Amino acid sequence: MLFDRQTYSARRSELAGRVGSGLIVIMGNNNAPCNYPANGYKFRQDSSFLYYFGQERDGLAGVIDIDENREYLLGDDIDIEDVIWTGFVPSVKDMAEEAGVSGSAPMSELKTLIDKAVRQGREVHYLPPYRHDTMIQIGDLLGIHPLETRAKASVKLIKAVVDMRSVKSDAEIAEIERAMAIGYEMHTAAMKACRPGVTEKYIGGLIEGIASSYGCKVSFNNIVSMHGEIFHGDPSLRPLEAGRLMLCDAGAETVNNYCSDNTRVTPVSGHFTDKQRDIYSIVEACHDLTIEKAHPGMKWMDMHLDVCRLMTERLKDLGLMKGNTEDAVQAGAHAMFLQHGLGHMMGMDVHDMEGLGQIYVGFDDEVRPSKQFGTNCLRCGRRIQPGWVLTDEPGIYFIPALIDKWKSEGMHRDFICYDKLEEYRDFGGIRLEDDILITENGCRVLGEKIIPYHSHDVEEFIAG
């Protein structure tokens, strides 16, 4: 376990107080087979289960009986045949004691505990499952259809978990900093390897190996592509071409399951062209504006819109946009160039707690999600608080299909210079991303060493 038993006990006690009454059930994950049972994907424990119970083993569940002031860790002990293949694994009773949990039992007892609570008319609180085996398990336990389990999850429990996991302790920040150190090695290796003839897939494999050798794994599937306008561009066997840009969006997950997430853009030829530098400098300025302005109490929606205004002003200077900046942003014309939000929460999940429902993670009664194209992809809009970790990731993208669609429909002709835009349709895209901690007075970029991102620093790093 990453933390001592007092940490996990205190978290569970606080969670019980926030929920108030009933039975809290937090499911751990099971092993997931890749193409047959014995050939599985690398096991990853559920993040909320890790947060409250700390144990990495598969096939576990945690229960907090608020009304009876009891806690249980449930799971089946492995037998000798399992020991032969996997080595020694502590008993469920031993794991419970390590996590400060007084009760332990086989997994079959979970049904008994839930049935008792239901008979007594008490509420059973569980988090929305994201794996289908867990949906089936919860459905069987509660007598509901597996496809109904997400909709019937406890909103009270979701909100309590989100509030607790959003604010990172000093120990959690230290673990994220360790992920950032691995991310630095990954991204600088990608920048050094970036040259004509090297394939995207080679660089993707290179940085994935670094993540595995220093930590647990990559925090998400690597994005390495000359087509930066494709947000989730998987590395292909295409060789990198002189004169193009390589976008690398990648992060590491430590052995203790905390994540990093960075994006860098590298000129394949070693130097930015004037055209590339013009666009890059706008994204760079938007990235730095966030670091300068982000502070506790401000709405992240407002920070996003400030970035959109700066981007629009600078695009007007290049002749790609026109008209009144505020009107353009209010109309959503900037979404021709920025189709996603400024950033997302970070922590044990690279999109922290997104599985609990983004409406609860990033929004509240004061700030609701936008329905406007582009801004509707903002994952967090509410007021930010000290201890939060978010990504700062503005970008500019030239998507030929979107250009053609909006141009044919006459969309935002008062703000977009379509004739000039034609000169950029094969440009690709640029995104710069770092992870920031909201402090008492502002914010700071996480990571002892910052991956080079100012255009001249990038060129000097490659040359060196």
C-alpha cells in the first residue's frame, strides 16, 4: 500500500460522514482477459477502491456499514494452484488488517450484507461501474439489469468521492511529481528520436517502454502523429517526413497508480518554419496565460474563455479570423481552431474520476456544461480550489473536414477568413500540455524538470 493504514481509515471515516447513512459498497476490479483467460491485460485496480482501501489485488470489494459502524474487506483467498503460478499472496484477512479494516469475509458474504441492508430499508450506495463484469456483479447483487447499474448509482456517494479525491494531499502531489519525472524522460526521448524516416510507431514504442521500465505503465494510449489535428492519433507505421510536425501526447503512471499527462510538438526537420512558428507561438502564449492567471476561486470556464479570446486576437493578426473578438468567442467561431476544452482533472486517473460522471467532476449547480460546439468538450468549468491538479492544454488544429463543412454552410463568415484558411488545410495541429497544481495564491507547473516547450528551447534541445 502507498500510504499507512491511518490514512485509509481516515478517508473511509470521512466518506461515511459525508454520505451519512446506509451501506457503502466500493468494488475493486477483476482481471480482464485479452484473448483467452490466462492471457490477460495488465491488471489495474479501481482508483476509488485504491483511494479508500489501498489494496492492489484483483477480486476484492470494500464495504462501509455507516449505521452499524463496521467495515469489511471481501474477497476469496487464492489456493495452492494459484500460488504456484503467481507466488505468495496475503490472505484477505491480512490485507484487511493492513488497510485498517476490522472485518473480512469471502466474496459470497457481500450478497448477505447487501440483502440485510435492503431488508432493513437502508440505502445501498455504490459508484457507477465502467466494466461490464462489474455491471453484471452489481446487477446480480441488487436484482437489477446490468445496463441499469450506472444510472442507479448513488449520487450522494459520487459527490462525496469527487470532493475528497479532487483535493490532493502533499503525499499525493509527491507521487504525481514522480509520474512527471517519468514523463520528462518519455517526452525528451521522443524529441531526440524525432527525425525523418523514423516511424511514429517506433517512437510510441520507445516511450511506452520508458514508462514501463520506470513505473507501472503509460497513463493512457500514446498519441504520436504527424496529424496533430486528429486528437487521438495512434502511432502508425508512417515514417516521419521532413518539414512536418510530430505531436506527442503521452503520460506515465507510477507503480502507485498516479499519473502524468503532457503534450509536446517537435519539428521533424529540427527547426520550425515561419508558418509553423506563427501558430506555435499562439498556442505557447495561451499555455502561459493559464499559468499566469489560474488561481483559487476562479471558474475554469472563465479561464478557458480567456484563452479563447487571446487565441482569437492572435489569429486575427495572422488574417485567419476577423471581427470583434468577444462576439466571435460568444458565437463559438474560435472552435474552428480549438475544438476541445482547456484541460481536465488529474490524479489517479489521467482524466481524474471521469468514470464517476463528468457532470459531477467538472461542474456544479453554479456552472453547467455548455452545449456550444467546442466548449461542450470542456471537462471542467467550476471554481477551482487549492490542491486540485489540472492540465493546461490549449491547441490550434486545422481539420480539413471541419473547414469544408463550415465553409459550405457559411458558418461564422463574419469571423473566419476562409480564403486565408485554405493555406493551412494541410498544416495539422499543435497542442502544448502541462499539469498544474492550484496553490493558495495561484498555480505552479508540476515536475522538477519541465519538458522544453518554448520554440527556441525545443530547437536548441534537438540540436544538442
